[in-house]
Amino acid sequence: MEKKLVISPSPHVYGGENTLRLMLDVLVALAPALAVSFWVYGWNVLVVTAVSIASCVAAEWLLQRFLLRGPLTVGNLSAVVTGTLLAFNLPSTLPLWMVATGALVAIGVGKMSFGGLGRNPFNPALVGRVFLLLSFTGAMTTFPAVTDAVTGATPLGFIKGGLKSGLSISELASQLSYADLLFGFKSGSFGEISALALILGGIYLMIRRVISWHIPATVLGSMALLSGVLWLADPSSYMSPLFHLLTGGAMLGAFFMATDYSTSPMNRRGMVVFGVGIGLLTMTLRLWSAYPEGMSFAILIMNAFVPLINKYVKPRRFA
Amino acid sequence: MAKKFRKGGVHPPENKSTRNLPCETFPLPEVAVIPLSQHIGAPSVACVEVGQTVVVGQLIGRSGGFVSAGVHSSVSGRVTAVGDVTDIRGMRTPAVMIEVEGDTWLDTVDRSEEIVHECDLAPEEIVARVAEAGVVGMGGATFPTHVKLSPPPNTKADTLIINGAECEPYITCDHRLMVERSREIVVGATIASRALGVERTVIAVEANKPDAIEALRLAAAGRVEVAELRTRYPQGGEKQLIEAVTGRRVPSGGLPIAVGAVVQNVGTAVAVYEAVQKRKPLIERRLTVTGSGVARGGNFAVRIGTPFEKLIDHCGGLRDDQIKIISGGPMMGYATGNMQSPVTKGTTGILALSGSEARRRPETSCIKCAKCVSVCPMGLEPYLLIKLVRLGRAADAEPRAILDCIECGSCAYTCPASLPLLDFIRTGKRTVAQLKRERDAK
């Protein structure tokens, strides 16, 4: 008999999914937000994104090729995703050498030092962003002007600063347009500005079953809950929940950063715990810390709890 | 509303291209190789000698105990050997080889087409006839049916479920059976429910077989329930099926009878019908030959002991140099290296996958996507189980319920990194079962 029979244990068929396809889906989902950023901030957006992606891919390739000497994995596009997400968390005017430095930290420290894809405990893009924020605070918090109303300050920074200087919430809120917040005419890290584009991307990821609703819904839900309770109790001191959902890293964090596979829990009940933690921490930091924004830190802090969540929050067994 | 199980599951492409091909009677083989162990439990003991002539339906292997089943000749002719042959797994197994001469049947078998509806036998007599005919579960698990029909005295069955889910992709023999022999299924179901004394009898079929559901409803005429199931793998898994139909969940480590349920495949229902009403032993079965590796597919009624190769040749032979031949479906079937493997009571299909379909994908890094956890119908954590087993810590997988795994393969099917999840879970299960035996022995 000339035929060769292949033998292996069941199952004998595979589903349509693979790592590359999942990464491509994330990139597709990020495209609308990138388009809005380009429209609002211009060519800088594409340059920063390109430099960030190129630096991330180069860092991963160089580290694997010359230091770790393991298999090369840049082909799965996970470094491209990290590069894009890091860029989304930067001002479009950040000097390019800082972008490249952030990318090196994201991939080198955030990802490869733990063994690469799937083994890193902290979201690599956020590791890069927080490194840059702490190292180059000035450059990282200076944003180009978009509208006359809130020149150069993010809506969250504008509110926090205004409250500090004694202005009332109603005076401050009257200078903001919710439509601008939704569509993206505001200052901020360039990828986070359009809540609408990010929501569309998030819905795409859920339809493609790349992510489930558990993390985004619980992050946004708990943010809305905490800010809503405070707003109802004292509307003269707190902004509305809608304001908090449409500003800062809320949408980018809930749909794209918190849902990062390696750094989020391994079952749906755990995801709920994780998401609620992020939402509550984000609001806590936004309202009562020195920073106007809290999403990045909240995600990184909850990343640290993931092993514990995986250990104690188990999926419900069949019986 | 289609009934469904609540946890996990996947929906692979159905690929049931043979669904509309009527079942053909497959020609007799020249030589039938009939294994003496085609069921779960003790092997049967040969009761024929070399040189002896046998007829179709004659007992050739006596049941080896209560949890065992008799084996009957599927052909008429002369016994040429009684000894070991290579089975589907490449292991030696005792079998009887018969050179086929003509097609003479045992004269007690009623071979007419007429359907005998009435049955007023006592439960014990039904069980005795089923045992005598060597009937075993025909969905692939091959548990002796007379054992299932006589639950232990301290238990009580209230629901009989006839499993027509056929949730494995590619396989369509049960589908054709339900369309073509719906009346026999209904009579078989009522006989089995009579033996068990159950209040409720449900024939459950996945929604992707509307013609089967219609035929069964017509045949049942209200005497038994026909339930539509959501099309989702592993709907035909015993525990998932019981949950979908009754809402009850079989406890971990427990048997269906613990929640008052007994499950029989639709093919088994027909075998019960034939055993009780026609006195026909289980000597043939229906199976599907399909897949990209054969020129054409089909559904066939095949005598037990027919070699796989004959079926494959009949379907145009293998089309590629690299082929995987699977006994059963693609999710739970067994890939064999032995083209001479005989069709047995549990062979639901022969699936030939060619080219890249036949190959495994290379494993990449786990990306912790948690998809294996969300598709597991038993609520286990496959990613964790494979990690523990690979670290040599299978014992730690026991409290993580590794023995609850039903080996449906949903985790490995869905894994974007192509991790061999089920391979290692199986290994771990074996280790844990061994540890448990040692512990119980102390």
C-alpha cells in the first residue's frame, strides 16, 4: 500500500481561529478611531503610529533574533497591535525619539522580559505609556489645540483644573459639547478622542467574537454607576456619568486595553470582577487623585490581580 | 423553541453532504472479520470452531458476563479462523473470520418488511430478547443495551431519551435512519420505555434535520414526544442531552440514572425493535462514508465485519497520498492506520480527510484568550489542565475536575494557538484515574 495514513488523536478539525486572524481583527477594529484622529490632528497621527509600530516590531525582532534566540514571532502581528495601541495613548505631538523609547519599553520590558506573547502580566502598551508619562510628564500632557473652548487641555484636565481654581461645575460644563466629546473634537491622546469610533470598533470585536461583552460592559457600567451615584447626590460638584464615559481613556481602555488576552482573567466570572475593579479604580483616580485621568493605572493595577482572580474565581462547573 | 444545554459548546461547519443520499445496502464482503469484543465490558467467548459452517444471525460469541454482549455471525459461510486480528487501534483482539458463502439466515429471524407495532411482553422478556440479540449502544459508545434497560433496584428511571442529535459534523447515518425508518424507531422507543417503565419518552433531534423531525412526528402520532434541539456541538453528549430535555444535570462522576434518565441512540432503538419484534440479532448497522479523501460519499447498511477498505473502494478509493481515515466523526472519532479494520457495532462512519485537513497544525504560544474555558461544556479550564499535566502535576488536576472531561474536543477545536489540549487532558485523566484506583485499593 503506497498511501500514507495520518494518525492523531481527536479532534480532527480546527475552528477558523488563529492568533494572526485575531490580531488582524483588532487592527481592523482600531481603524475607525485612527481615521478620526487623522482627521482631527492631521499627519502627525500617522507618523507617530508608524514609528510606534515600527519600533515595536523592530524591538521584538531584534530581541528574539539576538538576545533570546528563540523562534521569531513578529509574523503574528501582536507587536503591530501593541505598537498601534501605544501610539493611541500618546499625544500626536510627542517627539519621535520618545515614541521609539516608549515602544522599546513596551516590548522589551512589558512583553519580552516575561517570555513574550501570552506570558506578560501587564498590558505592554500601557507599560510603555506609563513609562513615558512618568519620564516625560510635560511632553505627555501637552496636547495640540482642537477647539477654541478647551485649548490644549483634555476635558478631564479642564474640569479638574477648573474646579481647583474655584469655578463651578455648571460654568465649566457649559463650555463643553457632548457631541464633540462623542465624535472626537477634543484634546487628548490621539487614539482616545472619538468615543463613537471606539465603540464601533468594540462592537466589531464582539461580533467577531474576539472579545466578549463582560469586560467592556463591567468597566463602563461600574464607572457609570459610581459617577452616577455621586452626580445624583451632588450635581454641583460632580460631572455626569455620560461625561466620564465619553472622555479620557474610558472607551479605548474598556474595549481595547482591558480586554488584552494575556493580562485579563481566564473566565467570564473573573472578567466581571476584573472589569468592575477597573471601573471603580478609574473613577477613584479621576475624582480624587492628582491625575485627571485614571484608566491606564486602573488597568495596570487590576492586571496585577489577574493571577489571584484566576486562582479564586473559577468558572461554574456543569455539575 | 429548540431545547438546549446551557454551558459552552461550538458549532463546527456541518459538512453533512451525504444527508440526502438514501441508505444503500452494502454488498456482502468475501470474508467477514467479526471481533468478539465490540462493546464495553467483558469480551464475548467464541463458541464456534474452525471449519464449522454458520448462518446469518447464529451466535458465534457467548456473552462474557452481565456487562457484556453476545456476538452473532453477520454472514453465512465457513469459519476459517478463530484468533487474534489487528483492530482499529492497532492492537490484537480476538475475532472470528468467516468465508462468505451465500446468504442463509437463521430461520427464527422474521425478515419481512412488515412493521410489527404491538408488543405486550413483560419487561424481563424484553430485556432478555435484547440481551439475546447482542444489542449495544450504536451511537459509538457500545454500552450493552440490556444493562441500560435494567437499572439497579435502588434507582428509578422516569425519562427515556432517544438520541437523534447526531451532532458530529459529516456523519448522516442517523439522519437517514430517522427519515427512512421513523416508524421502527418509534416502536423501538415504546418497547424500551415499556421495559424501563418510564413516564416520559422523548426522541430528541437537532434542528438541522427538519425532515427527520417531521418524519418522526408523523410516525409518533403523539405516542412519544419528538423534541427539537438547538444545533450545537456536543448536543448529543449524554449529559448535555439530558440537560436539554429534562433540565436536570447529571452530577459529577454520576450516571444518567442518578437523575432518572436513560439515553439510547436512534440506531439502538431500531436494534431493540428488531431484536424484540423480529428476533433479529445485531448483525448489521448503518454508517456514513464521507470526506474529501473519498471520491463520493454515501450512507450504507453494512454487515458487521466488513473491512473499511471495501467501503472506501466502493466509494472510489482514496484520492490523495496523505489521508487520515477516521472511524466516527471528526470531533470524537478515532484515526486508524488499519484499512483492514472491520466495521463493528459502534462504527458510525468512515471519514477520510485529505491533504492539509489530514494534518495537525503546528502549536504556537498560548495567548490566554480563554476561549477553551468558555467553550467547555463541563465548565473546566482546559488551559490550566494542559499546563498541569505538562508540568507532571496531573495529581493537581484532580480537584480541578479533570475526570469530568467528556473528551468532546471543543477546547482543542477552538484554540487559536492549536494547542493539543485534549491530548494532554486525556493523559492526565489516565494518570488521575490510576492514582484514584491506588488510593481506593488502600
